Amino acid sequence: MALLSKPPFLPLFLLLLLLLPFTSSSPLDPRQQVALQSLGFPSTLKACSNPSPRDNATSCDGASPFRHIISLRLTNCSTDLDLPLTVLQSLYTLKSILFLDCPIPPPRKIPPQLASSLHSFYSVASLRRIQGSLLSPLKNLTELFVADVPVMASSPIMIISQMAGLIRLTVSNANLSGPIPHHWHCLDLTHLDFSFNRLKGPIPGTISMLGSLQVLNLSSNFLTGSIPDSIGDMVSLKNVSFSNNTLYGEIPSSVSDLIDLVHLDLSSNQLNGSIPSFFSSMKKLKTLNLENNNFQGIIPFNTSFISKLEEFRIGGNMNLCYNHTILSSKLKLGIAPCNRYGLPVSPPASRSDSSADDVDDYGPGDGSGGSGGGDRHGPNKVLLGIAIGISCLVFLVAFLFCLSRVCGDKRERSRI
Ligand SMILES: *[C@@H]1O[C@H](CO)[C@@H](O)[C@H](O)[C@H]1NC(C)=O
Ligand SMILES: *[C@@H]1O[C@H](CO)[C@@H](O)[C@H](O)[C@H]1NC(C)=O
Ligand SMILES: *[C@@H]1O[C@H](CO)[C@@H](O)[C@H](O)[C@H]1NC(C)=O
Ligand SMILES: *[C@@H]1O[C@H](CO)[C@@H](O)[C@H](O)[C@H]1NC(C)=O
Ligand SMILES: *[C@@H]1O[C@H](CO)[C@@H](O)[C@H](O)[C@H]1NC(C)=O
Ligand SMILES: *[C@@H]1O[C@H](CO)[C@@H](O)[C@H](O)[C@H]1NC(C)=O
Ligand SMILES: *[C@@H]1O[C@H](CO)[C@@H](O)[C@H](O)[C@H]1NC(C)=O
Ligand SMILES: *[C@@H]1O[C@H](CO)[C@@H](O)[C@H](O)[C@H]1NC(C)=O
Ligand SMILES: *[C@@H]1O[C@H](CO)[C@@H](O)[C@H](O)[C@H]1NC(C)=O
């Protein structure tokens, strides 16, 4: 807008854009050219060309007399590739370094100048085994993404305590142990993903210090305790997963304050109490996964809410049931219908008799319980039909056999 409102600047700006590739043609820093070659980049490589999204790649600044590499991506490395200190020293201008499927031995340390230059460190299935002390000096990082490689640290705080400017933090499937930090230095964090680790202990209420958080993924750890009430303070949350832990207690009512929530996964914990009805007024919700917990009572949702969701999972909650005058059994929720007392009808043990009776308590004129029963008996009827068919066939064969014997006998006798 500012540019458009001052006409003379727009053509000038466009001219500059056009000239950019020609004006910034100074050569790459020779020391960095050598470093790249030692990493197996072909010497003919145009080191400063646009990086393609898959290959090994670099990008450069436009400085003169020499340009410098500001990002480096290594993919599919051979395992004997070496990353010696001297090479890392000459790559001191890197802002971003990315290893993808690059299981080379990690460097022993990252030289101080490079450490303070790096804004983004990314390692997926790479570097074999990363010491926390390799990462902790990278204090200017805004993005740290480590996945599918063990990270050796006594707790997450050992890694991130100096990284005050972090915005996105992922340490996933990394065998990371220890507690969730009580105190956070990186208050601008928008993404926090510690999924698939060995973190233990509670989710501290102080996590709500992270007021800008949009993604909070603590799935598949060993977390216990209850979901902190303060979660409702993190009003920017869109993605939340606490699945696959051993959290207990009820869903805090403050969750209703998370009006931007899109995906919520609390599956495979030991959460109890009733399912709050406020979910049905969360306009942006697309995924709600509450399966494999100890929730109880009647599901407080109607069909129109559930079918609006892209994913709704509720099975594996023994004491939960649905009111079959409100929810059709066709939704296949994986839980029992309620009897008139709001309790699940007895499970399969005494199946056909008691459950039919309980459902009939609602009186006639509603087929959903019946149709569920019909579905259950469907396969049995087919089996019965096949069984009858087979026995008829066997009988027929036996009959024909006997008949032939009798006739044979008669014939023999008549011959005598
Ligand atoms: C990336 O570089 C490594 C060696 O540095 C090489 O083994 C690998 O084949 C390269 N990958 C691609 C996609 O060029
Ligand atoms: C690595 O190589 C494999 C097969 O050689 C290929 O399927 C994969 O996409 C490559 N990965 C990257 C990041 O280029
Ligand atoms: C790194 O952060 C420090 C402050 O912690 C700042 O003084 C320094 O300029 C930053 N370095 C770079 C290369 O961004
Ligand atoms: C994962 O961490 C545990 C201890 O927390 C350790 O015993 C185990 O060796 C680690 N596994 C790997 C692959 O590093
Ligand atoms: C948010 O959650 C959905 C569903 O689990 C997932 O597909 C998506 O990748 C997540 N987004 C982020 C940024 O984690
Ligand atoms: C959490 O992380 C797991 C694995 O990394 C992923 O599959 C899942 O989609 C994420 N969930 C959310 C809600 O972001
Ligand atoms: C839920 O579980 C907690 C602890 O496991 C227990 O104290 C509480 O009474 C339970 N609440 C309900 C409604 O069952
Ligand atoms: C279903 O529930 C939602 C939210 O509680 C409500 O707005 C809507 O009117 C209900 N729809 C029907 C058909 O009852
Ligand atoms: C099920 O819903 C119907 C209609 O809203 C209501 O009359 C009945 O009391 C409900 N049953 C239970 C067990 O809450």
C-alpha cells in the first residue's frame, strides 16, 4: 500500500527486482567454496542458485566482494561423509542448516560463530545420536526441528534454556526424557511438539505462559496428572494432542475458552467424568478424539454436530453410552446405547435378551436400537442359511446313496 501510494517508487522497485540477478553476481567466498566441495557438492555447482526442495542445496546472501552461504541442506548423505570442525568454521554465515536422511556422525561441537549465526536447525533421521550439549549453545534459533533420532539430554530444559527467541520447537520420536519444563524462556513459541518421547510427570500449569501457542503436541509420552485448568488461557491453540499418556481426571471447563481449536486428541488416557457439551459450540472444531478413556454418562452431542466433524472418535469408554432417540446407531460410535437410567445397556455377555429389553424401554416407534440388533444378527442368519443348505445337500446325497443301494439290492434279489 505504501509503495502504491508513492508512484515513483513502484517502477524503481520493479527495476531493482529485475536487476537483482545481474547486480549481485559477486563470487562465493573461496573458503566456503572449498568447504562445499569437501561436502561432495560438485565444484561446478552454482552454489547460490535457487534451492530445489528435495536435493542437496545452498542459498547465499548478496554481499560483495564475496557472497556467503546462508542455508545448507544435506539429504540422503552417504554414511562416511565427514563434517569436520574446519568445514563448520568456514560455514560461519549459515542461518539455516538442514539434515534429512543423513545418518553421518554428528560434529563434536558447533563453532561459536556458527552457533550464534544459526536461526534454524533441522535434523530428521540424521546425525545418528545428538547430544543435548550440541544443541544448547544455538541460542539464536527461532526454529528447532529434530525428529527420528535419539537426543541425549536429561530434560528438554537442558536443550532450550538459552533459546529465548524460539518460535517453533519440535523434538519428536527422539527418546527425550525428563519432565515438561516449569519455566519457559521462549515466550513467543507458536509450535511445541514433543510427541513420541519418554517425557514423564505432569503437564505444569505454567505451560500457559506460552500465550502464543497454536500447536501443542505432547502425544505418546509417559505424562500423568490432570489437564491443567490454565490451558484455557492459551487462546491461540488450534492443535492440541495429549494422546497416549496416562492423564486422569476430567476435561477442564476452561477448554471451552479455546475458540480457535481445530484438532483435539485426548485419546488413550485415563480421563474420566462426563463429556462436556461445550464442544458442540466450538465453531472451528474438525477433529475430536476421546477414545480409550474412562468417560461416563450420556454423550451430549446430536447427529448434526457429529456429522459436521471430519473425525469423531469415542469408542473404548466402557461407561459411556448414547441416547438412541438422539443419535442413530448408524453412526457406529463403538459404544453402547443407554438404558432409561442413562447407563450403557449390558455388554454382549447376555446379549440378545437383556439388551433388546432395555432398548425396548423407550417404547415402540423407533427402529434404531432394532436396526443395530439386526446388523448384529445379520452374519448369523447367513451362517444359519449356509448350514441348512449344507445339511440338506448331505441328506440328499445320503438319501440317493441309500436309494441306489436299495434299488441295487432289489436288482440283485430279482437276479437271484
Ligand atoms: C547429497 O550429497 C551427498 C554427499 O554429500 C550425496 O551422497 C547424495 O547423493 C546427495 N543427494 C542428492 C539428492 O543429490
Ligand atoms: C533418498 O533416497 C531415496 C531412495 O534412494 C528416496 O526415495 C528419497 O526420497 C530420498 N530422500 C530425499 C530427502 O531426497
Ligand atoms: C544472536 O543473539 C544475540 C543476542 O542473544 C545478538 O546480540 C546477536 O546479534 C545475534 N546474532 C546473530 C548472528 O543474529
Ligand atoms: C533411550 O533412553 C533410555 C533411557 O532414557 C536409554 O536406556 C536407551 O538406550 C535410549 N535409546 C536410544 C535408542 O538411545
Ligand atoms: C494438526 O493436527 C492435524 C490432525 O492431527 C494434523 O494433520 C496436522 O498436521 C497438525 N498440524 C500441525 C501444524 O501440527
Ligand atoms: C501430534 O504428533 C503426532 C506424531 O508426531 C501426529 O501424528 C499428530 O497428527 C499430531 N497431532 C496434532 C493434534 O497435532
Ligand atoms: C476421576 O478420577 C479421579 C482420580 O482418578 C477421581 O478422584 C474422581 O473421583 C473421578 N471422577 C469421576 C467422576 O469418576
Ligand atoms: C445440535 O446441537 C447443536 C449444538 O448444541 C444445536 O445448535 C443444533 O440446533 C442441534 N441440532 C439439532 C437437529 O438438534
Ligand atoms: C433421550 O432423549 C429423549 C429425547 O430428548 C429424552 O426424552 C430421554 O429422556 C433421553 N434419555 C435419557 C436416558 O436421557
